[in-house]
Amino acid sequence: MLKFIIKTHKKNTIYTKPHLFILNKGMNSGKPQNEPFTNSFAIIFENQEDCENCYYVAYSLWKSKFWHEHLVGSVIPFLRLNDFKREFNSKSKIIMQEHEAHLQHIAALKLLELKEKQFTENITLINDVRRVIVHRYSNR
């Protein structure tokens, strides 16, 4: 069973236990990250494995735009802490019950993330080579 604490992150707070941050304002609310956002919730875990598992749960919920229906506010939408706690707790329990499938999904997401990074690096190299060729061509 996962044990974690969800609370509002305060600037300059240092967490000693494994943790992750969830953006709570704007249309990207629910986005997980290891570095703190200005407006974020902190989720604190007992061990690193639970932190990594929940990171991918949060990532999946954010990518599927799950949090959009829970946003409130007319100018800058935001997630309420109580709404986030309630929904994240229930979703993480459901997802973690099917642990083997969850581990397979995490492995697939990690592989896709690696491939995306490689693809981005290749695009950068292609653009660099294109710029060199155009520069050589134009300086004749």
C-alpha cells in the first residue's frame, strides 16, 4: 500500500524524503516534476520506489488531461488541494492494484521518453547540419 503525504509546497522548503511536485495553477495543472514549481503541491513518500511509481501515475493523469474537469477559477484556473488529494488517492489506489500492468506501463513510458529524447537530439543535429550547409552555400 502506498503511503504519501500531499501538501502545498512553500518556497525554500527542503524535503529530506523522496518527493515530487505537481503544478496546481494554469492549464498544465497536474503536471509532475522533480523540481518545484512556483505554484505546486508536494507529494512526500517513504521510499524512492513509491515516488517513481506515483510519478508515472501523475504523469499519466496529466497527459490524459484528467485534471481539466477539476479546475476552478475564471481567469487563471487552479486545482484545489482537497480535490487533488481525493482524486489522486483514489486513482493511485486503482492503478496500483494492477501492479504488474502498472510496471509494464511504466517501462513503456520510460522507453518512449528515451526515444523522444533521442529524436529531439537528432532533430537538433539535423538543424545544425542544415545551418552549416546553408552558411557554406551562401558564403561562396
